[in-house]
Amino acid sequence: MRLTKPVLLILLSVLFIFPFTSAMAGTSHVVIIDPAHGGTDRGGKLSRNLYEKDITLIVAKALKKNLSKTKNVKIYLTRSTDKKLSISERIKIARRSKADLFVSLHINAGFGKSSSGYEVYFPGFGKTLARKGDSNEILNDMVRNKYLNDSVRFAQIVMKNIEKVFPRQGRGLRNAPVPVLEGLTIPAVVIELGFATNIKDRKKLLSRKIQQSIATALSKSIKEYFSTEG
Ligand SMILES: [Zn+2]
């Protein structure tokens, strides 16, 4: 049979275009950005009328905007308005959207006025341990190791990129039983962007330019994380 031009075109699309587009669709990643606190739960106070809940929301929205044109990454926010949200509601959003990565944004407070800098938390090992007698114990452990490794890998990328915004301000990577992280079985981190109780950190976090730089550093980290996925 002689291939006519239309037939040839159809064949070409089936052979090349279709697998290509489906492969591209397969590489789409869902990331949940969780601006902590909200509504009456204001978090740390940064100025007369700005709280942790406001700054985390500004950064989250800027991050979403930054990545809006990145084809293989879809960003969802746990909240895009000033509303109160429980930990379980935040976890539910992550589960429902089948997220590949969960990033919770906070601002630290306390430990005296001299404490400053950013820190990144990844899930603790405690509560996520598979129950004894669970037939899926081994499988669960393998999955758990994978998402813990990925959480640490993402946390390290974030530390490296945030360092450019807050030079020599890194307080390190921390493994702690953070409630929002313990409820998830996907790579997840909590980022404490600085201290509301430290005058220098406060000044930085209130700056529009720094807020944008943090969003840029995090967008870059997300892209880097998915491009170096093993
Ligand atoms: Zn907080």
C-alpha cells in the first residue's frame, strides 16, 4: 500500500507524538506549598499588623507564580487566603491532590532574641515505623526509606539555595517529629525562614525584595529536586 500524506501523518503522530506527549504528562509533579497558620492562628508577630501567617502566604503565592509556567510542576497551596486550617486539613489536601512533595513554610520564634537564621526540618523516624505483624512491613519500610531519603535530598537543596538569601545564617538540617510531617507518606519538609523574635531577621522577612528572593530560591529548589530525581 502506498502511504498517502494524511495516513503518513497519522502514523507519525501515533508513533512519535503520542508517546512523547504521554511521557511528558507522566513527568508532571504536584507540589503542595503550605503557608503555615492563618485566620485567628496568627503565628509569630513581625510588625504591628504583620504576622507569620501573612509572610508565609506572600512567599507561597510568589512561589506559585514563579512556577506557573513550569510545565512539569503543578503547585497547589493549602490556603490562598487568610483562613485557619488544621494540621489534618493540610494533610488531607496533600493526600487528595496526590502530591509528590509537601513544603510547609513557617517563621521561627523564641530561644532568646539573639537566635536567628533559617532551618529545614525533615520527618522524624518515630511514628512512621511500620507496626509489628503488618504483612506490608517490609514494603512500608522501603517506601518510608525512599520518602525520607527524598525529604533529606530536597532539604539539602533548599539549604543550599536559601543560603544565597541569608548568607551564613543556616542553622542546619533537623530531624524532628513535626506533626504535619508525621502524617504524610511523601517527601516533606518544614522550612523555618528566620526568627520573628530577632530584629535583623524580622527586618529581612518584612522586605518585599527578600520575600521574592526566598520564593525564587524555593522555586529553584523544586525544579532542581525534580530534575535530579533518581
Ligand atoms: Zn509557625
